[in-house]
Amino acid sequence: MKRFVSRILRPFVLLLAAGTPTCRRVVQQASQRFDSVTGTSIPLRTRAHLLICSACARYLRQLELIHEASGKLAQKDTSLSKLPDASRTRIKARLRCEKS
Amino acid sequence: MTETEPGNASAADAAIRPDPERWVDNHGDYLFHFALSRVRDATKAEDFVQETLLAGLRGMDRYQGRSSERTWLGGILRNKLLDHFRTLGRETSFTDLDFYADEEERAFENRAFPDHWNAAHAPSEWSAAGDALDREEFWKVFHSCSGKLPDRIARVFLLREVDRISSDEICATLNISPNNLWVMLHRARMALRRCLEIHWFNADTGDAE
Ligand SMILES: [Zn+2]
């Protein structure tokens, strides 16, 4: 039912969205906001787009989550890949040899 | 490499005498994982771990316990990787920029409203997104998704988003234009988002590709 309603409403929503930047552009801008030194604020026309386009609004939220997760990745202590035992032994031997 | 004055060195020695062989046990996995996710070659990653610990051993006198051992060793490794990437920088090829280009076309293929989301590709709502970061499985999926990115795309993404190195510095290190960097990061984020959506957030609804 929800899907049916949204299918009916979709063209109208998109018609409104037509006066604002395209989704493709909004999504590009969203990415650049994380990387450019200047202007992290969202332009007014983009804000208008986000009000009527739930897909782009979701995209932005999800990008924020990815950004947050990536930042935490550096702090995470769990190592998913383990240094093989053979390498361990080799490196220790090399360190011993360097020390003496 | 400059040597610290003998006086300082012996003072630091007396305070703490870190054991380099213990570093292998305490930080080996961490350093290896860090290097491997960036160079994607186990042999090379092992070399980086060894070089890092050797540099740590030689520079031990300069480490005065101001940061944790792991942060200090991680910093050495990071610089070694950057030096390595600097020599690779010039190889950046156009195929990296092609990555995900088709997928992006499909995502915005919309006959009625060009460049607006195609209904089948539009982001869907992520349920319990807030809890995801506390779940160990999420990190496995995140790791496997970032592992699917092509080498150079993954490299810029990790440098930018994980190591938080400035765009300017990445461009200088890898010898790429800001515009190329932006395209690569944008495509990396799109691909990662899509992969997370399919393999984590929608994994139990059964409508994965
Ligand atoms: Zn949109």
C-alpha cells in the first residue's frame, strides 16, 4: 500500500524537485563537502532539494555514517587480518640481529 | 636520520626500556592489518611491519612515551606508506576514474527526470543504522566492502576518510589533480554505500541483488 501511494506521488515530488539541482549533482556535492577546505554549508537550492527528495536525504545521512565509521576504523583495536606466525618469527629474528 | 645526543638517550633508556620483540606480539597484528588494507599484498605488508619496527628500534631513544607505543609505531608506518605511495603516484590511470561510472549512470537513469534517482537504485532506509557501529559484524562487512574497491580508489579513500589526510596532501603525494581525487572519492563512497546497503542493512530482507 505504502509502495503504491509513493508510486502515485513520485512524479509530483520529482516535478517539484525539477526546480532544484539534480540528484546526481546533489550526491556529488554531498561527497565534496567532506573533502573541500572551503564551504561545508549546504547551498539553499540543495536544501530545498533535500526537503522534497527523501532518496537524496537518505544518501546524505548514510554518507555521514560512512564518514563516522571510517574515522572510527583508525581507532579500532581489533585487527581483522593477523600477522602470520612465520612472519612473526622472521621479524623477531631480524630485530634481535639489529639489536646486537 | 639524526641521532639524539647521548645524554638524552641514556636518560630515556633509564626511564623505560621498550622491548622491540614484544612489539611484534603487542602490535604486530595491528600494524599488519593497517599495512595490508593499504598495500593489499601480504608480503609487502610484512615488509612494512618489519621496516616500521626496525625504524622504531633505531629511533627508540627519541620515543619518550609521550604517546602510546602503538600510536608512535603507527605513525612511523603511516609515513613509510606515504613515502611508498609517493613513488607510485605517477601511475594513476584513467581506469580508476572509470570505476563505478556505469553504475553511476544506471543509478541516475531516469527517463522522466534525467539525472534523478532511478527507483531501483535509490537509497533505501537503513534500519538500526545508529547501532551498526557497535556491532562487530558491521565492521566485517565494512572491511569486506572497502576491500572490493579497486586498489587506487581504496587507497585514496583510506587516506582521506580513515587517516584523515587533507585533500591537498593526498593530491601532492599521489600526484593527482583535485578533480580526479574528488571523482575517485565520490565513486568510492557511492560504491561503499551500495555495498553496505546490500550486505548489511538489507541483508535480512532478501531483496539483495
Ligand atoms: Zn534527489
